Amino acid sequence: MQNLKGKVAVITGGASGIGKAMAERFARAGMHLTLVDIEKQPLEATAAALREGGSEVLTQQVDVADAGAMDGLAEAVFERFGTIHLLCNNAGVAAAGPIWELTTEDWEFTMRPNLWGVIHGVRVFGPRLIEQDEGHIVNTASMAGLVSLPGMGAYNVTKQGVVAFSETLFGDLQNAQSKVGVSVLCPAFVQTRIWDSERNRPDHLQSERTAELAERQSAGQQILKAIIENAMPAEAVAERVHTAVLENQLYILTHEATAPLLEKRIAHIVKGENPTPSAPALAGLQS
């Protein structure tokens, strides 16, 4: 899409972080917005600020992993705006720790929004985009979708799933000769609240084991918080997303240090070598 003015965007995880930054960027492009989030107060605060700037904004408090709720979201969007042109599947959380220590609740907590949210987003909005043969889908993955970092097993699995999903969707749309575009966003460290994902963990996904792990991981969480607070601003990421939509770019990379890490990973695979520790390279992914 080249002209975004007057068109309709749906952004999940739109109350904060990258989602909020994308909402602000596409509002400046003149788009009408539907902001989706599980946190009501931040959602309404973000929407109010955008409305003050002159944007038309619909808010929906939705669990993106809930199939019925996502069906209802699509109905609300089509009732209000008639159609959709840009879908940003951005909602996500993280659970950290050695992979053998992760609980069933940790896996479900991470996979529901990170992967099922993307699946449901394309399921409920994709057919309309294809029918009108116009639009773009942005799926938020992560650098963890391209390189497997220790201690982030559940997050890695979901984000690599989003990359595979997006690449397959891109190919399916090409085979269908559709003009609908796809992008997969793979940022490294960005100023978001991903370090505080536990604030949105549902009660039914709590467990004694989960509480024990959270207490043990608190020190690591504070380190991650310090890194993220000094990382790339979400607004810079949103600017790259805006460009990718206009240019129909599949892969969106945000950090200069990404390319060498990817080249290193592919080299290990092609040569049949075991990977080397990736921790020292993390410093280059901060800003």
C-alpha cells in the first residue's frame, strides 16, 4: 500500500510499547485505528491521546488467544469501519528460564498471545484483505525468531513460529496472486514492558511452580529491565514498520548487529557445526 490516509488499521497489543508506537505512527499517516489490548486502563489512555490528536479510534479489550473474542473483534471493526487495510498482530509476552524448568502454564501463557494471537488475527481478517485484494499484515516476532537465545525457550519457540507463519503466508499470497503484503518484525532489545509480562498472566495459568520460578528469576528480570530501559525507542521500530508497509518488505530487522548473528547461525547450519555461545553478542543488540 502506498497511500494510507483514510484507511483502517487494527493493532493488537496497542496500548503500550511497540504497539502504541505503531498506532501513533499510523495515526500520523492519517489512518483510522482499532487498538486492541488486554489492559483496559492503558488502552483507553492511549486511545484518548490519539483522539486528542484528531484520529478516529475504536478500542477493544480482547484476549487475542480467545477465538470467540477475536471473531467478535472482527465484527466490531467491520461494523465501525466497514473494512480493514492494515493488521498488526503485535500482542505478546515472555516467560524465561531453563527450558526444562518451564511449567505447562509457562508454555501456555507464552504461546497463547504470541502464536495463537497471530493465527486468529489472520484467520478473522485475512479473508477480507484477500477479497478486496488490498492491504498488509505485520506480524511481530523478535530477534528470538531468528536466533535461539538460552533461557528463552518458550519465547524462542513462539517467535520462530511467527517467522515460519509469516514466510508461509507470504508464499501462499504469492501463489494466490494476491496484492496483500506481509511483514515479519524481528527487533532486538526495544523499550517495552516485555520484562514485566507477568502482570498479564491469567489466574488459571498460575501455579506454585510458576511462583517459585518467578521468585528465582527476579534478579534476571531486573537485569533485563535495565537493558530494555536503555534500548532502542519503540518509535524507531514503528518508523521501520511504516516503511516496510509502504515498500511491501517481508523481513523487518531493526539492529545493525542482527546481520552478523544471522550469518553466523546459517554458517553453523551449513557446515554442520554446533553453535557457539550467543550471550557475548547480546550487547550489540541493545541499541
